[in-house]
Amino acid sequence: MKKHNFNAGPCVLPKPAIEAAIDAIRDFDETGIGILEISHRTPGWERIMAETEQLWRDLLNIPDEYAVLFLGGGASTQFFYLAANLLNKKAAYLQTGVWAKKAIKEAKFYGEVEVVASSEDKNYSYIPKGYTIPTDVDYFHITTNNTIYGTEIHEDITSPVPLVADMSSDIMSRPVDVSKYALIYGGAQKNVGPAGVAFVIVRKDILGKADRKLQTMVDYRTHIGETPKDNSMFNTPPVFSIFVMHETLKWVKDLGGVEAMHKLNMQKANLLYDEIDRNKMFVGTAVKEDRSIMNVCFVMADEYKDKEADFMAFAKERGMVGIKGHRSVGGFRASIYNACPLESVEALVACMQEFEKKN
């Protein structure tokens, strides 16, 4: 039976990237040595690092004044990295979910934090509107997509202060005007690769202004090399994760880039949301205007609450993997990231329709 992978992360990867990774484990770059054993100082690896950075620049039209870094770990590590580098006295945060709340917690180690708006009052089921970004802060932080609650900020914000964004779960899913941001970061394991590497896109002129002394590894400037080949090479990079990222971004480019990716993602999301809204047995949990195109969260309608376990078993029998909702929301969550094929969404919709007919 074909399996349909809706895991929230780590998640589905493009088949060409997986095949390339398997080949590279056996023999990287025709060296006779596998990617898991290769020195990160070999010419072949330096080429992969340079190509990966260039893919990021090409796909997102990243201006030259920004550095693109690949660092070990995930987005949670960047919660304190970015605050250590940027927060002198005060920062502003938009609280739209658990990950935003955790970022706020880490920032408070370095200075005052003002939460300009929060959707916690309704279990993060919407994106706050009508708030004012203060101008007396070092930066304003947003989380563009919320995997747990299925909400998303769909457009680039214009901010009067440096804008920082955690884009872990929607990077490369839509076009982004990088010039509106001072720093973009995230973990790779949603749309751009496997777990183990974080990406940081940072405008270089905002660095070096913190009053505190920074540990060598925490200072972003450490990872910006004196020459391009030294970028992200201060210590051994997560070689395998970056290689899979390289192959994943090649796949995105071959499909037509983020514009084509966004068109496909909208098609998948609309298909699934239309079924949720049509089907009497299911209800979406996020406010419609703020629905994520990456993480689709839904629950059983009140009169069918007792059917939740039945539908979960029914879906598993038909090859659906990873659709159990986060405990904070309950119900179901289908993560339909870039590499999730349209046929998997069609299979889930058919499963929902079949369950409705049987009940």
C-alpha cells in the first residue's frame, strides 16, 4: 500500500533529493568515499557549499548585502542566537503560537521584551491584526507560519524597525521580499531538507551593534567568512543535512522556483480546505483568512466527536501517515509542505469523503 506522508517535521522530502542522498552515501562526487565520511575541506564539498548558498540567493532573490549561513542545530537555537546578537535594550514580539512564546522566553535573557499582540486568548487560531509596532525597540520578531495551530502570515510586513522572522515551516513555499527583513531564520526540516541544519539570512549591517561580549560561536560574524568559501565553515558544518538541502533546492528550482511552488501549494491547500468546509463531519480550527497553506488543522464536528478514533484508524488503513493533530489542538493535522505531492492530498480528500459516506 502506498503511504502518504503528512508528518509535521521531519517530513516528506523530494524523491530526487532522497535518491541523490542515497547515491552520495555510497560515493560522493566520484571520490570513492561516501558523503558521511568526506572531509568538509575537499574541493567537492566546497563546491556544494557554494552552490547551496547560490541556490538560496537565486530562489529568494537575496540581495548582496545579506549573508546566508548554514548552522548546526535548529530554529530553537536561533531563538537565543538572534537575541544575543541584536537585542541591546528592548525587542518586540508577535505571539502567535508555542514557538513564538519560546522565542520570547529566550529573548528575555538578554533584555526587555514587549509582546505587541497575542492570539493566545483563542488558542492561537488567528493572526492578530491592528497592532502597532513600537519604534523604540531593537527589532520586531514574527513567526510566519505556525505548525501546531495551522495559521500563517501570508504577506511580508512593513516594519519601522528591523524585522526578524522565524520562517521554519513556510520558507520556499511562496515568494518573499527579503529586503523587508533584517534577519530570516529557521530549521531545515520542513521545506528545505532534513533536521540538523538551520538557515540564517542576515543583513550584515545590523551585526556587531550589541553592547555585550558574545561567545565566538554565537556571534553571527564568526560564520561570515573572509572569503566566500569560508562562509559557514568556522567549524565542521552538518555535511549530510546541507547536501540534502542542496538537492532539495535544486528540485525547487527545476520545478520553476518559489512562484511555481506557491501555485502548487495553493492548489493543494485549497483542495483540502474545500473538503473540510464541505464535509459535514469535519471543521477547520484556524480562522479562514489566516489558514496556513503548509499545515492544515481540523477536528471532528461536534456531533461526530465520538468518531475521531474511528477516522484515525480508517485513515491509517488507507496509508495516511502523520495526521494526528498536536495535543494543543487535538483532531488532525495534515502537513502539506513543498514535497508533499498533490496525489497525497487527493488521497486524503478521498479518504474523508469515503468515511463520510460510511457514517
